[in-house]
Amino acid sequence: MFETLILILDATLRVSTPLILAALAGLFSERSGIVDIGLEGKMLGGAFAAAAAAAVFGSAWIGLLFAIGASVCLALIHGFACITHRGDHIVSGVAINTIVAGLTVTLGLDWFSQGGQTPALTGDARFTPITLPFAEQVADVPVIGLIYSELLSGHNILVYLAFAFVPATYWVVFKTRFGLRLRAVGENPHAVDTAGISVALVRYRAVIICGVLCGIAGAYLSTAHNAGFLKDMSAGKGYMALAALIFGKWRPVPVLCACLLFGFLDAVAVRLQGVSLPGIGEVPVQAIEVLPYVLTVLLLAGFIGKAVGPKAIGKPYVKERA
């Protein structure tokens, strides 16, 4: 029983990783006042860029750089539409999601001729698991050994980075001058402008950080969690990350907890497939797989209590003229 729980928690960490990265990406963007429905598209674009580059160059690290580059470009397009031209944030985000969903498959067909997929990645083209020091030696120690060797050890570097980004994000947002300006721009951009700080510049920096984190999330999907790119492989994770962001009320640690909850449900869904439950029987696979998405809808529908975002979120800023 304990071993099964550890395996479920181990899967939870892996499944939660792209959600954590995307949710933190959205946190930077939305704290600055930019609504980011396009997390899904940036993650998917990053996944394709990472897999394509890794397949061509044979290096997961080069794939990661391409993923970040592609995602940042998409983030800048979103910023150009919403910050420079004061366009509708929702429309821009949905447009990015729609375009990327079609473009990745089209480019995959043209470049690799494998039905929109990339070639299977092997060797250095993938991020491989890292065994922590003494993990094998303590594996037989009751409880602690299993936790260390199975739960904490054996993940790839992007998993550890994702969890490290949570305290880093807290420090940047709440303990640095940039974080103060970021939060101020999302709450009262007129006051920031009056202080002589460029609102547009702060928001562009925020969407660039958002692009970097979404790129890492995409690279994780295609070069670490999987061995190549598949059509629509982000599978709504961008929207789930957005739900986790709202559930966590735009604060890093609660957002992490929400992502872990989604990941746990997903891991349990995989574990319960084909299992007969007492008094219920075998639960249909579809009913189990839909659980994380049902929870997402419930959270977004407001069943978590009132979640109040930054006051200036989604509102275009027009510089006052003297």
C-alpha cells in the first residue's frame, strides 16, 4: 500500500511539472495586468520547437533553447497585440492557441512526413532521469529509503527546476524591485507611470518571462516526459495551469498546491484504469480521465470562493498626456 502511494506521488511530480511551469508563467503575465489565455499555445509551440530541434541536432539542450525562443516569440506577439496596440487579451490568446495548434501539425507534416509528429527521440536528444547521491544505497531502508530513492530521485533536471522556480518566483515577485513594479503595474499602472516608470516596458519584461517558462514547460512535454512531439500533446494543460493560477489566487505557493492537486488526480486516474472498486465495479476509463478537467471547470466556475485578480488585469493602459 505504501509503495503504491509512493508510486502515485512520484507520478504526481512528473505530471505536475508542466502545470507548475505554465502556472508560474501566467503568474508573471497576469500580475502585470496581461491576461494570458495563450499559455496552451506557447507550451504547444515550445514542445514542437524542442522536439524538432532535438531531432535535428541530437541535443535536448539545443531543443530547450529553441523551445524558449519559439515561446518567447509567441509571448512577444501577444504583448505586441495587447500592450502596444491595446487589443483584447482574450482574443489574442485564443488566436495564438488556434494558430499554433494548426501550425505545429502543418510544419511537422512538411518537415518530417510522419503525420504531424517528430521522429522518436533517443539518447542525448532527451532529458534523462537523474539518480541522486546514495539513492541506490538507501533504497532498502524502510520508509525513508523508498521516499528518497523512488519519490525524490530519478527525475530529470526540468522537474527539479520547476519546483526550484516556485521559491524563486516568490522572491522575485515579492522581494525585489522588479517584483514591486510588476505588482504595481497590475494594480495601478497610472501611479507607476507617474513615478516615471515605463508601464509598457515592465509588462513586456513580464510576458518575456512568461514565454521562457512556457518554453521550458513545452520542452519538458516533448523531450523529457515523452520522446517526441504529438499532435495537441499539451492536451489542455495550459487551461489547467490557468485554473490553478486562479485557484492559487496569483500566489506561487498556493499555485504550486493547486498544480499538485491536478497532477495527483491525473496520476490516480492512470492508476485506476482497469481497477475494479468495491461496490462500484470497474470505472470507465473515460470517466477517470475526465476528472482533472471536471475539477478545472468547477474551479473556473467559481466554486473556490471569490478570487480577486490584479485590479488592472485585462485593461489596456493609455498614457495620460499633460
